[in-house]
Amino acid sequence: MPGIAVIGAQWGDEGKGKVVDALASTADVVVRFSGGANAGHTVVVGDQVFKLHHLPVSTLHDGPTSILGGGMVIDPWTLRDELEGLRARRDPGEIWISSDAHVVLPHHKKNDEGGGFVGTTGRGIGPAYSDKARRLGVRFGDLLDDDALRLVLGRLIAGKPNSTANVGWRSVDDVFATLEEIRAYVRPMVRDTGALVRAALGRGQRVLFEGGQGTMLDLAYGTYPFVTSSHPTVGGILVGAGVSHKALHGVYGVVKAFSSRVGHGPFPTELSGAEAERLRGTGSNQWDEFGTTTGRPRRVGWLDLTQVRYACDINGFDGLVVTKLDVLSGLDEVLVCVDHAGDRPIYERMRGWGALEGLGSRDALPKAVLEYLSLIEEATGVRVAMFSTSPDRDDTYGSVDWGA
């Protein structure tokens, strides 16, 4: 089946939005399968900058159907603001919300204030997934039927009386009053999206599975407990989009040319001081290494190939997409972690390179960049299928294999 996936190979913020943007114009359906408003994609189109949180990048293209999958937890009020803001700038096209996706409610956000020891985004994502696991969650399908919703809300209030009381909910009627307007807004967009995606694949249409965050934030396989509450790895696609493994013709991992993460947790190659500022974009180098969702400065460091190799093993990548090579332009020397001695990274020192404007192919890259890409391929055993040399839409080169 002609389905491909784009997955973050690090801690998120790898530039997946730009990669999905490069592929969405040739897709029929684009599916966001996990997370919620805690993951953001920034896409530059000409002189316009779009910052998306819930919405797939396909909403910036004419033609593809955009799907918010069942593995997501969605704040309907934030979604409305995001969608209406986008509609003021362009037509986002056809958008569907899975009836199986869970609703982020006010008490979830209240319980998530401050971000906790993990340093989360405070968007209510963790508490919403927690309620899902405790069978206290509200799904978008529940919003369509009054009787079903009353039953679910009664169970929620009985199971979490203190949390719901903290946002003024002491009865089912209180919740109904809060939800009345937003239910009317989302109702036309809710449907069985798993069936829609499976039918599209059965017809031979191209389906693109858009990942949020990154492998090292996966609840099971990331740097636990400093992780998210969902599965941004390849396994999350099957449960988050409602498809089988046969849906995936190819899986592509996005690797930033250096490393970054937002929030707390281990980061072996992390830099500080002037080196960190150079990569992050403080001072004169405006590379925008700040979280799309939170605006927080990202922790930055050199590329860690042992970590990327782990992501390749977990996800079975068919190809890599290397982004933000331009951020390293102008450095005399670039360090790459090729191994670890205990907690200490072992670096290989490589030549730096100059400006990368106006390139049209991999062959046109400076020799130092070609050596950098070759080192990544040798260390991971996975080919570099695409690369990016600027935030602009046009500066993404290479291709992926859609299959049939």
C-alpha cells in the first residue's frame, strides 16, 4: 500500500513540519496519529510563517485530506482557535477528527499547570492520556450523542470529583453547559477516520503519516521518565491511525544536523555558553531554536549518532532526512558523537562548511557536507534520502519511495 511515515529520530524539533510540507503536495491523505497541542510544526511558505499545533501540515496545501487520528488527545477550543486563525489566511481544505480521539478538557490543563518534573508544555496532554488509560476519558464520538455523553461524564465526575470541582464542574449539567458551543463546532468534522484511511489505502491513494515529537520522547522507548505520554515511534501509527502494518510502504526518520530537546532529562552532547547560543539562535544568528508550542529556548548540542542509530533500530527507517545543515554553516569545525565512554561522549571532529544557498542536488553540496552525510549513513546503516538547507519550502532536496 502507498503509505509512508515521517517520524522524529531525536527529541522532537527536528524539522518534521518542513519535511511533511515537502511531501504533502503529492499526498492524498495526511494523518496526524499521536500527541496533541504539545507538538508544534513551523513551516515557511514564501514570506509567511505558519505555526501548527493540532493541524497536519497538509492544511497548507490544496488537495490533501487532513486527519486528526484516534491516537491524539485534542483540545477542541485550542483547535478551533488554530483552525479559524488558519482560515483567515488560507483555505485548509477537508479536515476530519477521529471519533476515537480523546478530548482535552479544562481539568486536564488545570492539573498540568507548571509542567511538573518532566518540564511538559502544560497543555493537559499527560492528564488526558492518564484519564484515557483509567477509562475516564471523553472521546470525540461521545460528543455526538447526548445520552452517551451524559453516561461518560457521570463516570468522569464520580471518578475525579476533586479535579472536576476545581474547574467548576459538580454535575453533568455543569459540563454540558461548558461543552455546548464547542460540541456544535466540532460535530461536522467527527467521523470514523480509521475506516477512511483504510479505504484510501485500499484505493491506492497516497497516505502520509505525520509524526509529532520524536523517538526519544516515546513513552515506552524514550528517556523515561522524561518523555511524553504517547508513542511518536512507528508503532504509534498502527494504534493512532487505525491501520495495520501493511499500510506502511516506507518509514523515514528526520534527523536534525545537531541535537536539541525541550524540557528536562538526559542529553549527553548538550552544550552551554557561546557554543549553545550559536546553535540556538540567540544573538545575531536567528535560527529560531525555540519551541514552536512553548517558545522556550531549546537545549542544544552536537549530533549524537549512537542515539540516532538507536532510533533507526526502533523504527526500522527506510531512509533519513537530514535538516538544518545550514545552521552549522560558518563553523570551522563540527563535532559528532560517534560513541560513549560511560556518560562521556566520544567525538569525531569534522571540517566545517560555508553557505549552502542555491543548491539543487546532493552532488552540489560542499565536500565537507557530503562527508558529514556519509558519516551519518555509515554509523546508522540507513541512507540519507532527503536533506534540507534552509527554512524555505524550496530548499528541500531528494525524494521518498511511495511504492505503488
